[in-house]
Amino acid sequence: MTDWSDKAEVLAAVQENGWELENASDELKADPDVVLAAVKSSGYALRFAADEMKADREVVLAALQEDGGVIEHAADELKADREIVLAAGTAGGIN
């Protein structure tokens, strides 16, 4: 069983399947290393990240490289950011 409050165990889990971020402790949902690993595995994992991670440009850009549609889970201020919108459009997230 995975200890969802153990960073090493959660990192291993989200690298295998980004959606596992949903099970992580709130502390790890706010950890940049864990969230980056999760969104690189599955961009849609951004929906489970802490709000401060949804406002982190690096995290959101990494998620958009996987799935442009995850822009809907980015912080509002990033949804108005030209680079973010272009990245989402390039990844096929904006119609």
C-alpha cells in the first residue's frame, strides 16, 4: 500500500500514473516536485493539485504539454496569460 503522505512513495506513484495525485496528502498536492511529476505523466492531474500549483507557470505549462484541455484547471490569472493560452492552443486545448 502506498503511504499517500510519503513524498518518495507518492512521487513513484504519480510518475507511473499522474492521476494518483488525487490520493496524495494536501501537503504533497502543494509540493512542486510531486505536482510536476504528476502533470508530466498526465496533464489532467493538474485538476488535483493545490491552488498554488494551479497558479504556477512552470507546472501549468508542463501540464499543457500533455493535454491542452487542462487550461480549464489553471488559475484565472494564467488563463489570461498569452504564453499559457498559446501553449494550450498548440496542444489542442482551445477550439
